[in-house]
Amino acid sequence: MKIAKASLVSPDHNFWYGFVAIAVSTFILAYSARFGQVSVLAYYALWLPLILVDYRHSLGNYARFYWIIAFGLFACLSIFWSAAPGVTARAGVQYMSHIVCALIAARTVNVRTMALGMLAGVIVVLLYSLAFGGYHYDPLDGDYSFVGAFASKNQLGFFASLGIYFALACLFVLGERGFWRVLSVLGACLSGYALIASQSATSIIATAATLAVMVGLGLTIRFAPRTRKALFALGIVLLLGLVFVGLNLGGMEMVLGAFGKDATLTGRTYLWAEGIAAGWQSPVLGVGYYAYWVQGFSEAERLWEEFYIGTRSGFHFHNTYIEVFVELGFIGLLLAGLIIIRVWIGHLLRILHGDDIARSHLLFGVAFMLLVRSFFEVDVMHPYAIGSFLLYYSAGLLAASKPAPSLGFPAAQPASHVLVAHTR
């Protein structure tokens, strides 16, 4: 029995393969630490064999991806000055191979398939957490919080945020109908419940900010590109004004109080200060990728003890840029900032110029959520993480020389809603 190549690698003809691959990848990337190497091998098995099916289409010209893979390559090169070269070598190869899988997905799975696959995958992830998860006592907060099957409430909150975002994007950006509309509504309800149960302030704020921006863009892109740009500029000015007024009227204290936080953000400001001080010890190149949080290293052991991390693993500085600064110095910070900012701005510019609006509208929301979270979490610089997968998937589509001829959208017209990103 012969299987057509298009059913595996063509974005216009491989809906079911792409849907299943994205959904399964989402589950694996959520729980790879829980299920171990077998799940990681399954993740590779979903994407790497596509190179054998059609290597030209699956890989493309990596010279166009130089700005995408630069950070991953630099992480691998840090083995030469790493304080823990063995740890760096393993983590660097894992991260680089993870990037390759995300770029293969970008070349073989269209946005609609990705969004529906993500939605289905997140639903399974949350159902698993609700069925087999539990509560965790946080000695810093002095309270119990539901963490599901994760080690942290913030990870549960992140997946709940993604569930809400992709559910609403499927409804209002892609204009799904029938079964997919029902699945989107169920996913939004389940994700909303999980987000509230997690009590993750970062996830709640990032979700609210992302949806607010998406609504604003949904309104502005109904106009011609020139008017759209003027409205966007006006919106930025108004937003900055509101932020300035809010801060002066005690808005920050109100937000922190609403989530039960103090001015130290539950110890994060202290952790940030420690990270910045550690970064200045090797400011240009850093200590090496994954070479700071190593068992036996005195500074890591001290912080684990101060923050009650009994497992002595799975911890970070709760800020992407500080984490990168410590591990890879200013050079790594420049390369990481390049991809994070370029993906966000790149899709925004496509929206404002009227190029490939629907796809860029959806991916801009993903990039914006990751950008907001980057100041409080570390989602995009680890291998086998959903945040880094989505970042590099979005970057891979942005690097395409021209919009895809078909985005795989349904034939029906999208609903006339404030979140709708386009008209046909």
C-alpha cells in the first residue's frame, strides 16, 4: 500500500496527520519530564521521519533561517566555555533538535491545522491533569494551589492560557463551524476552569492582555492599511497613557493585591537581583547553556535551599532575559531577543500592511503571549517545551519568502465578530 507524500508533508493535504502530530506533540511537551525518554522519542518520530519522505520540502533552505537557529547554535557552541560541558552538550543537542522539529512543523502544517491540533492537545493535557493531578503547598505563598500533573501552577496556567487562546482563535479568527466550533467552546470552558484553579497570576494577566490586544487588532484590521497603521499608533499612545496614569494612581498595588502578591512578587525581585549579579560574573558569554542550575554548584544549591526546591532541579530565574544573560551572556541575550522580538514585530507588520492577515493575526497573539510571559517565566529557551515549539513554529512561517497559497481555512466565512481578523 502506497501513501502519497502529500498526505504527510503538504500543508494543503495532510490535515489529519498534522492534526494528530500537533495534538500528540502538545501532550508530550507538557509531560515529557513525567514520562521520560520514551515520550521524547515519540515526539521525534512524529517529525524527523518527514525528512525521509521529502527532505527538500520538510527542511527547506536553512540559510533563510539564520536568525532563527542562531540562538540554538550558540547554545551548542557554549560547550567550549561551559562550567558543566557535559550538561551543556546534552541540553544543546536536545534544544537544537527541538528547533528542527518545530521548523519541520512550520513547513508541513498550516495554521488552521496547528490551531485545531493545539486545541485538542491542550484539552487532553488539562483532562489528564484534572484526572491525575493534585495540589502543591507553596511555602513562599503560604497556600495550596492546584498544579495538576505539573510541578508548578504556572505551567498548568500556561497550558490553560493556550487553551483559551486557541479556542477563541478557532472561533473568531478562523471562523470554525460544526464539530470544531463545539470543540472550541468546550476547550474554552475547560481551560477557563483550569486557569482559575491554577491561581497563576502570570498566566491570568498574560491571557487577559493577549485577548485585549487581539480584540483591538480585530477592530483595526477592518480598515484599509493606511488607516490601520494610524489607529494602531493612536492605540499605542493611549495605552502608554493609561499605563502611566494607572501606575501613578496605585494601579500596580491594586493588581498585586488582587492576586495576593506583595511588592517582591513572591520573592521574584530578589531572584532577579541574584540572577543579574550572577550574570555579571561572565557578562559576555555566560557560564554555558544549562550550566548554572547544576547539582553541586554552590550558588544553585543556595538558591534551591532558599526557595525550598527539594528536588534541586527544574528551577530558573523567572525571567527569560536574566536566565539567558546568566547562561549565555550578552551575546546570547542579543540572539534570544532577536527571535522573540522579530517574530512579534514581523507578524504585526504583516497585519498592518495587509499581508496574510489571518495567519499573522493568530500567530501574533501567540508571540505576544510569549512576550508578556517572558518577563516572568522562562518558556522559550528549554528543549521539549511548548513555548519554544510555538515560538520557532511562528518564526518558521515568518521566514517564508511569501505567504502560503493556502492556509487551510474552512470554506465557510468567519463569524462577524470583533476578534475576526480578515474578510475574504
